[in-house]
Amino acid sequence: MKVLPPESGQSAIEEVRKATESWLKQVVIGLNLCPFAAAPTRRGAVHIAVSQAKTEAEITDALLDEMIRLDETDPSELETTLLVLPNGLAEFDAYNQYLDIAEALLTQFDRDGIYQIASFHPDYCFAGTEPEDAENLTNRSPYPILHLIREEQMEKVLRYYPDPEGIPERNIETVSSLSDEQKRKLFGYLFR
């Protein structure tokens, strides 16, 4: 994971945004890990917010800003936000602990049931798995990401999607079936 220097300008932020877009298109959409991601991405209704936040307080401010952005924007224009944190929560344990704070913010600001948070991290490791287990690739991203999802939009698409409960198992099968070469191509950011 490449960290932005404190004085980083727009070009460094744009590099992070492009790496995140590439991951979204090649991994999340390309492997169909989230069957609901393609449509809003094509419509331009996915916002990628790159934040230089480092501390929990700064990350909390950035997360609240993105909730406000969603609050103030029509879902047809902005369906979801990826808050990308190239300078914060680099250690997966710290990231995982911060998720409790993020969930508490939803409750504290009466957004529980309105938004949910999906989690992605370069070192993502599901409970009960080993770091090298293929299933962890389903949630591995180039940078720590807090993905704010509108629950109402998710409920709409789930009504028409057959067997949404089977998505995690299908995703594990998909990433497990990748060759080493395919993994290096798709998840190159993990092998640097």
C-alpha cells in the first residue's frame, strides 16, 4: 500500500483514485464479486472520496462528510461512496477496530437503517481464516476503504436478485479458482 506524503498534491490523490477505480472495475465488477456494482458505476453514481486522514478523529470527520454528501444528493445521482484512506488505518487490526466506531456513528447520527458500511482493506482477513486463504481476496483492496451503501437502494436490487445469500460462497469459489498469474494480475497491489 502506497501512502500519500503530507504535501501530496492532486496528482497523488488522482493516482489513488485511479488505483481504486481499477480495482472496482477489474476485481469487484470484473469478477462479479458485487453483482450490484456495475449499474451505478456505469451511471457515474459511485463517488470515490480519497481522504488524507490519518487519525481516527480525521477519519471520522471524513466519514461524516461522506454521509452528509449522500444525505444531500439524490440517489439517482449518487448511490454509494467509497471513502479511500491511503494514510489511515494501514494495520488491519486497527482498521477492524475502527469499524466498530464507524458503525456506532451510523447509530449516533440516526443513519442506522439508512446506510450500511462495507469494509475493504489490503490485508483483509475474515475471522477463522489464515491471511493467505483465497477467500480473503474478496475484500482486499489497494487501500483501506469504508464503503457507504444506501440501504434503500440495496433493498431494491435485492428484491430482483436470485439467491443473494449465496453471493459470499460464489465469490469464494470465484477467487479460489483464479490461477496464480490471474491473482498477480488482478491483485498486483498485494504483491509489491
